[in-house]
Amino acid sequence: MPLLVLFAAPSADWPEWETPLRAAFDAAGLDVRLVVEADPAAVDYVIYAPPGTVSDFAPFTRAKAVLSLWAGVERIVGNATLTQPLCRMVDPGMTGHMVSYVVGHVLRHHLGLDRHLKRSAPVWDQTPPPHPSDRTVAVLGLGELGGACAAAIAALGFPVTGWARTAKALPFPTDHGEDGLRRVLGAAEIVVTLLPRTAETENLLDARRLGWMRKGAVIINPGRGALIDEAALLAALDAGHLGHATLDVFRTEPLPPDHPFWTHPRATVTPHIAANTHPPTASGVIAENIRRGEAGERFLYLVDRAQQY
Ligand code: NAP
Ligand code: GLV
């Protein structure tokens, strides 16, 4: 009998996923019936992305796993009805998107591109940007995405420092803990935040910790809006303590039209486009996890419910 796999992501996502998912199941030799509606008690695996078509997972008594199409799982990890294993998305295609977004925005600020793109008079100002080796970039969060971004920035010659929950041995200096955060923030001119939203990371960058950042430093946040205290960030930008904030994610999305970030001269808003999951590569990840489930092997990218990521 074929495995019954329910696509419980928003219906608008179905057209871009149906063909690559079917192709990935075929390539993995899986006999799958992929559907958008089913009797919950008959479903073997649930593919999920927020807001999703399922909010009560209790009737999915047969399901062996819920497979997220998103890396960030904060909208499902606390769901009390979800007792099945939850796997987050780690997708090389998504990582490629994120690396290009982060590198692009780091280079925008490093090169001072705005000065040339928005020139209002013919001023021949030959002030060069500093050499990359003189500009430290901090990356908060050294998981799949933060780790890849940090490596790419380091490969361009920038001194990189990283910060995560646990100690790391990486080819660049890293730190952890509150004192470590203070050191990392105090050393960098550009700070990239690629942390998950959890109880511990909520408002991580509050007024006190933003105050640890260097005067004129830039923050680039493609992680989650809740990592930063919005009012504190606006105050730091208004006061010129921070030079710029490039923000891809927000507490409320879409960002409301009257939100001050839209018009702030020191803020850039991008509409949560840093790193979409890439269906051609991510479908293979979903298929591999179903293959593992059927073979009794450990799932890839299992979410730690206690840590919430
Ligand atoms: P990941 O592999 O789970 O890595 C998370 C990193 O955050 C790890 O290094 C982890 O530390 C660190 N961390 C977690 N809690 C922490 C804490 N309390 N203090 C310090 N460090 C902490 O996640 P990922 O795949 O890199 O994704 C990161 C986030 O990016 C996602 O959760 C999502 O919110 C966001 N995202 C955004 C977009 C977009 O388009 N804007 C796209 C995809 C993902 P350890 O290494 O010590 O565990
Ligand atoms: C997107 O924000 C994701 O978490 O995959």
C-alpha cells in the first residue's frame, strides 16, 4: 500500500511543490500518495509550513513525523497537540539564498554603496572603504545558515566572530554566554542575526545589549523579528548609536504600512525574502526523511522540543 503523505502547507504553496516532491519520492524509490486532504488517521507523514492547513495534530495517530518546509519552527514547536517527531528544514538551496542575501547586505554596508547610488551632486570623493581585514563582522547563531554565512564572509577576508548557545570549534573565533555576547557585539562593525525565535532569544537585542554595539555599527537581521526589541532599535537608530538596520523579518508580517521602519532613514526593509526554501533541493530532504522513517533510521534535523529549535 502506498504511503499517505499530506501536504499541509498553505494551498498557495502547492503548485510549486507538487512536481518536485513527486519527483523526489520517485527518485528515492518511495511509493507515495501525495494529497492535500485526507482522513488524519490514515496519514503516514505530514508536510507542514505555516500557517498550514492543520493546527490539531492529535487525530494524526498513524503519522510518523511532521516535516517542516521552514527552517524556523517557532509557529509549530509549542503546539501541545503535536506529539509526533518534528523535523525542521535544512536545505542547501535555502542556504545558498541566505548566504547571497547576507553577503550582499554586508558588502552594501562595507563598500558604502548607498553613498554612490544615492549621490545628489557630482562630488569626486575618493575615500575608499576600509580593507575587509579591518572590518569585523559578527554572526549571532552558528547553525546551518549562520555557519554558512560566517564562512562565506570570512572567505572574503573579513575577520568574523561568531556567537551561539554552545561552545564551538570553528576556523574563526566564537563565543557563547552573556559575557561572550558582550565581547562579540563590542568588537563588530556589522552584526548579522541568524538565531531562531525561542523563549531565550526573544528580545535578545534589547536596549542594554544594543548599547554594547559599537557606535555606527550596522545590524542585519534575517533571523526573526522577535530577536530585537523594536522600540530599543528605533531609539538606537534615532540617536545615531547604530548606523543602519537591514531587516528582513518582523514581529508582525507583512510589516504594517504605518510602521516607522518603512520610512526610517537608517532602516532598510526587505519583505521576508532572505532565504525561501528551494523546492527542487528541499524535496529531496523531505524524501530522505520519509525513507529514513520507513527504514527505522533516525530522522534528519529533529527539533529539540526543550530548546524549541
Ligand atoms: P539552526 O541550524 O537551528 O541554528 C540555530 C543557531 O542559533 C545555533 O547556532 C544555535 O546555537 C543558536 N542559538 C539558538 N538559541 C540560542 C541562544 N539562546 N543563544 C545563543 N545562540 C542560540 O538554525 P538555522 O537553520 O541556521 O536557521 C536560523 C534561523 O534563521 C531560523 O530559525 C529562522 O528563524 C531564520 N530563517 C530566516 C529565513 C528568512 O528568509 N528570513 C529563512 C530561513 C531561516 P547552538 O549551535 O549552540 O545550538
Ligand atoms: C523562513 O523564514 C524559514 O524559517 O524557513
